[in-house]
Amino acid sequence: MLTMFQKVYASRDAREQAGVFTSHLLLNISFFLVMFIASKSLGAAEFASLSLANTWIMTLATIFSFGMDQTALKLSIERHSSSYIGINLIAKALFFVIAFGVFLVGTLLYGPSANLVIVAAAAGVALWSATRVVEQYERHFTRLAWLNLSFAITRLVVGGLAIASQDWVLIVLALHVIAQLPVHVTTLATAVRELRSTITLSSLRPMLTVSPLMFLSISLWGSLSLITQSVLHDRGDVLATSAFGVALLFMSPVDLVIGTFRVYVLPQILLRDMKEIDVFGLGAGSFNVIVLAFAAVFMTVTVPIAGLIHWIYGAQFPLAGWFFLIYFGGAVVTISVGLLNLRVQRENLLRLAVLVNLGRAGATALLMLLPTISPIGVVIWSTIVMIIGEIVLWAVINRVERRQIRSA
């Protein structure tokens, strides 16, 4: 372990990446803390609405991104041009300005609207994701770390103030719109100025060719937890809906850190064999070691965290600990295999992910036709579907790659 830290410290690039991961972890913790306090302060119905709204925001942010974040990064890496990430950033900025403007006008004319807040929040999340992609591609790691830290502090302050209102709509507004505004104002003009000269209209065609497939794959994957929570909500089970929201809350820091890790390793996955990938300066082949380390750590903490959740929420949401144990345990397996499945973003393989994720979303949606299944049964079903889909994708990718090698 000491040798690993020495290798990371010896590399400037690795140190900066470690700084980004640390700052991103702090950003995730800030969201977690606000939501944790809200879960203990709000009533069951109010927190259920807040939790479901957050799930919708992340799903809508994926829809608004239209698969362009990963498409832009993929094309910029493969074609050595920042035109694609520039187009992505400007498109997201324009959409956020429109969504935020509609929210302001609607609020002035008709008063606060939960739907407009959710749309504006999702547009803000989509813009923030585009900003992160630019900083990662340009390797502005220190600047990204400071952005994360600034965002985390702002989110803690405004989120904490919003909780005092006991209004879930204001909490959403604080977390996803107000807290992001300073970051957008300070970074957008600089980023657009730096990228403007690199943008070419010829970049639009490949963006529009690849992004629909990326969009479908990411959207279908992101819909799995939303479908599960919506099934619980549509049955009028407020306690189960809130309990699943608590499980997602405790999963969110891990999910977002893994998302950042995916962006970090994607350039190497697109250009190198999996055995040659170097993570944090640890040497060729370290990617597989990191994946195993992630799986081991997450598996180790699953039961203790589930116990902690039950201790905190047992009286308020009795199923929260069980939901976390089941869904997060399945997510650990899925995430670990999913990191190996990042190869699917190479040429001619993305359609495989679309088909598998379509099957997963359809299988999860079958729960709507099973009204008698218990809340625990709903979560177990969703977890099994999530795991099987990832394993199937892994098997199919391996089979296709072996065929490609034989035909080469």
C-alpha cells in the first residue's frame, strides 16, 4: 500500500488526478450531507418527493445531454480535436440559459413551479457535466479540483439554508441551480473563449451520428433506478419510496466517483489494450488491479453501511437498510464488471450496450405488471436484472472481440 502511494506521489499527473478525485469526493459528500439532513428533517411524504425529484433530475440531465458528453470526449480523443467538446459545452450552455430563463419568467408570472425547477436543475447538471468533460480533456486538473471544492462549499451553504424552509422544491432549487450559478458564471466565458477558435461545423455530423447511440445507452441505464422507485411510488407506498431514496442517497457518492473514474480512464481504453492501461502512474495493467480493489472495498463496507442505515433510519424507514444491502450489493458487482465493459465505447460496439440496456429497462418495467410483488421483491428483481445485463454485455463484448481478432 505504501509503495502504491509513493508511485502516485512521484507522478505530477497522478497527484493532480488524485486531487481531482479528492475534490470530487468532497463535492459528493456535500450533496450527501444536505440530503442526509433533509431526510431527518422532512416528513416521509416530503422527503419521498425530494428523493424522486433528484432521481428525475439525474435522468433528465442524461436526456438533455443526448449522449454528447461521452461522444464529444470520445471523438476529441480519437480525432485529436477539441471542436467536439467545444460544441458540447456551448449547446449545454444555451440550453441551460433557456431553461433557467423559462423558470424565472414562469416564477414571476405564475409563482414557483416544481416541474420548471426540476427542468432547470437538470439543465444545470447537464452543463456542469459538460464543463467537467472540458477540464478533463484539456487536463486542467487543478482548476477542476478548485471548481469542485467551490461548488461543494456553495452547495453546503445554500442547501443548508433551504432545508430550514421545509420545502423540497426550494431544496432542489438550492442544490442544483443556485449552488451551480457561481461556477457557471466564472468558468463559462473563459472556456468558450478558449475553445471558440477550435470549433468547426464539420464536427457536427460525427457528433450527431454517434451521440444518439450513446444517448440511448446512457438513458436506458440511468432509467433503471427511476423505474424501480417509480414502481414503489405508483403503488402509494410512501415509506418504501423514501426508503429506496435513502438507499440511493448512500449510493450516490460512490456512483459519482466511479463516473469520474470512467471519464479519467476512457482516453486510454479507446486507444490501448486493457492490459496496457496505466492508472494513477501505477504502471501498465494497473486498471484491472484498481477494479479488483474497488470491488473488494465496496463489498467490505456494504454490510456495515447497511447496518448504519438501519440504525439511523430503522424507525423512520424500516426497509432502507435492506434496500441498500440488496441494491448496492448488486451495484458493486455491476460497477466492477461495467468498468471492464467500457470497451463497448470503441467503434462498432456501442450498439451492443444499447440492446442490453434496452433489455434491462424492459425487464425492470415488467414490475408494473406485477402489482402483488412486495417492495423487497421489487428491489431484488431490479438488482438481478441489473447484474445479469452487465454480465451478458461482458460476455457478448468478449465474443465479438474474439471474432474481430480471428477475422483480422
